[in-house]
Amino acid sequence: MALVYKQDESAKPVELLTDADWANNTEDRKSISGVVVRVYGCAVAWVTRRQSVVAKSSTAAEFIAASIGVEEARWTRMLLQSLSGRAATAIAARVDNQSTIARIVNGKSSEAQKTVDCMFFDMKDAFKRGEVVITYCPTEEMVADFLTKALNRLRLKKMLELIGLQDIKR
């Protein structure tokens, strides 16, 4: 398999896709974050990371994943701005959890955990400044899904194709 980059003029300059499983690890109940950063539709970074705190809800797990993703996407956005010399556009963040989106957009945190609350306020501030535009991504289109859990063969193949990994016949 190899990464195949294709020019896509309609794609966003920096797109972020984040996902999280919620408390699936039975040893410590820490969730897994999955992050994919794409530049003009081509995957340039991806991360799978066990979350440092136990999320008390799926919304909290998704906040944590989104926060990790925004940190990755910020670096990509700054690099693009430095290389192009143009003002950076907003990071197009896509999340598959409606509650997470609603809380960021409406600016209300109900998390008692200080760590998650700090991540929430960072995301909220980035949204208010226009640094991040957040939209819903249906689970079947969530590219970061394969980074958080085992998938069946067909779904995994589709996800790998969506990030640009393809079989190359030699």
C-alpha cells in the first residue's frame, strides 16, 4: 500500500476528522482518540492515542479527540500559511457526535473534569475566533473511525482509500 495524493481543488485547505471510542478498554476505561488531518483532501497526518483521563461520557471522549486533533491541525495550518504567504483559512473540523458539536457551538460545558473542561474552552475559543469551523460528519464517512476500533475488511478498505492509501501493483 502507498499514499496516493490527488489534486482536489474543491477540498478544504485544512480538514480535521476526529473520532473516539468511549471506555472500550476494560482495564482502565480510557478511550482511544483517532485523528486525521487532510490538506486539500490528502491525508498528511494521523494519530491514534489513548486518552490521558477517563472520559465520563461519549461527548467528553469526543471533546478530547477533537482537542488533540485541533492541536495537530493548527501546526499544519501554520505550515501552510508559512509556505504560501497567505492568510490561513479556518480548520474545517468534522465530528460524528452531535452533542459535542452543540456544546462547542453553544459554548456550554457541563464537564466536571478539569482536564476536559480546559480542552472544551480551548475548542470554544478557537471556534469563536473563526480558527475552527465545526460540522457533523456521519459515522459512515468518518475517516478517523479506523483509528479507534477494529473494522471489518470492507469498511477498513473504504477508510484507507478515503485517506489516500491504495494498493499499488508493481
